[in-house]
Amino acid sequence: MKERVKSLVKKFEARFGKSDEKLSVFFAPGRVNLIGEHTDYNGGYVLPFALQYGTLLLIRFNGLDQLRLSSVNFPYEGRIPVAESSKKIDQEWANYPLGVIQQFRPHLNGLKGMDMLYEGDIPNGAGLSSSASIEMVTACAINELYRLGWPMIELIRASKKAENEFVGVNCGIMDQYAVGNGKKDHAIFLDCDAVRHEWIPLELKDYRLIIANTNKKRKLSDSKYNERVEECAKAVSILKRFLDVRQLGQVSMADFETYQHKIPDETIRKRARHVISENDRVLRAVASMRRGDLAELGRLMDQSHESLRYDYEVTGHELDSLVEAARRVPGVLGSRMTGAGFGGCTVSILQKDQVETFRKQVHNHYMNKTGLIPSFYEGEVSNGVTSLQIP
Ligand code: GLA
């Protein structure tokens, strides 16, 4: 990390020049969700962990009336007058920092000009929360530069709001929360209704978590994500007439069995069944981790994928082919899509001595099936957002 920061400082100075103003550096990880998909905006449970990959931000006040936004990963260079910085612009990545800054604006004694350089190694649009990582690194930086003293949960809420209101994706709280509260060697068991978490030790012993990227391009705001959010709201509006619930996350499997016939539309019924059964699987996954039973965790991950495939319909040919390929490899305990779906990544648990075989076999099988080349990353269970020292 030290070398990465050093080389970024050079790039920063090349772009913005040297100055006596203090330069600060922050890092926010991406995340992988082990299980509990599309449950967060339904007030359910999720079980993500923070990754070793993430976004670095170098930032300092510039004494100008401008936000100078730059990224090592994208060509766009923003020179935005402070007075005009509350508008969404035509550059996708830059709307994440701008959206977050808007959330802080009413709480600042005037927004000052800043130079900001981002650099990330999370693949974009892959369902590993590159956007939440940009949001949270920005929120953490603004909090420190302006000495606001907001607690982590407020940074998480501000980042989520930025995505909901500024970017226009009605996402839940999981990604920002996982990026904020990641802990090495632990998964985050988050109750999205109470907004409370418990860290569950994730001891992999002879197993590894492998992330495989479909490399299918997608854009969350273009996807059917918001449509699913609405379908869940419809299901709740019906179940509410029979049960004392506000959200699908509060409906038990037993109550669903009793009242599912009250939902006349089959699609809406299937969406509800996914959310309610997935919620139940998270609880069972936590119990299995506590017992150290990774085989059961793997089985639950498999079931989760099937539910996302047939009931929630957010997988598609690429994710299904990748999961199918993974499950053929000996030593794989379970495999499922992770994140919003419609492309993006899968996560699999497998024996550590099978990692190379996995890469080869899955690569070949997936390429034959889809014509696309997958990428692989080993998931290290890591810490959340943090400020760093300039070396
Ligand atoms: C995206 C959203 C999250 C969550 C997942 C699906 O990552 O940002 O809030 O809804 O999809 O579980």
C-alpha cells in the first residue's frame, strides 16, 4: 500500500502542483456479499465482507473556488466551480463524489475548493461495490477535512442517500455499510431494519473464497434493480393486510406459506418468496459459520443462487454458466452470484489446493458457453474505510 500511495502522490502533484496545504489520504475497500442478496432494501439480513481491493483518495484544500476532480482510472478531469457543484454531470464516476459532497453541504460552513485524485483497483460494474467504495472514501475524507466528527453510521447514511438521490439507484444500505464496517477475517452480519451488526469470524482454514467476474458489461441504474424494489413493495402492500409487517424482511417462511396465495400475481409471489427464503438462509449461514460448518454454508450459497435465478430472475446466462462451471470443480463447496446480479461476479468457496484447477476449468467452460473470458480474484477478508499516512 505504501508504494501505491507514494506513486499516487507523484501523480497528484503532476496534476495539481505542489502546495503548502496538507495532503491527506484515505482508503475504502470494495465488498463481496456471501449471502443475503436483495434483502437489504427489504429490511432483511445480509452477510457481506470487505475486500482487499479498494479506492484510494488523495485530497487537499486548493484555495480556489473549484472542485478539481480527477481519477487515475477514467479520463474525465473535472474543474467544477463550487457554486455549480450541486448538479449531476455527464460523467458517471464523478457523480459519486459530487453526490456525497451534496449530502455534507448543509452541514459545512461553506464548501471550499478541493483537489481530489482517486485511484481504484476494484473492477467497475462488477458487483463488488466500486461505487460505494468511492462514496465512502469521499465521505470519510470530507468528515476529516472539515473536522465534522460524524460517526461511521452517518457517513454510511450520507453515502447511501447520495446513491439514492443523486445517482438515482434505490439501493439498500449493505454496500456502504460493509465498506464502512469491514473487519479482517470477519463477515458482517447486518440486520438492515435495525441497522445493527455483529461480526462473525470467517475462518477459512483449508478453503478459499474465489471471486469470478463474468466480464459482462452492465450499468446498475439501467438494470432492472429499481423494478425489483417496486415488485417487493407490491408484495408487502398485499401481505400487510394479513400480517403485522412493514417489510418483507419481517415475514417468516411459515407466514409466507400460509398467505402466499393471497398474492395473485405469480411474479410478485416469486419475488417475495426469494426475499423471505433468502433471509432465512442468512440466519442458517450464520449458524453454520458459528459451528465452523463451511460445507453447510456452501449448500446455502448454492440454494441462494437458485432462488435468485428462478424466483428473483436477476442472474442471466453468464452468471448461471459461471456458477455451473464452478460447481463442476472438485473441492467446491458452493457458488453463487454476488451483488445486484444481471452480470457482475460470482463467489465460490473451494479447497485451497484446487484454486488453480478452478481457474483453468472455469475459464474453459465459461468461455465455451458464453464467448467471454472470465477474471478471477482471491477474496481476502479485510478492514473497512480508513485514513492512511503519507509515506
Ligand atoms: C446492490 C445494492 C445493494 C443490494 C445488492 C443486492 O449491490 O447496492 O444495496 O441491494 O445490490 O443484494
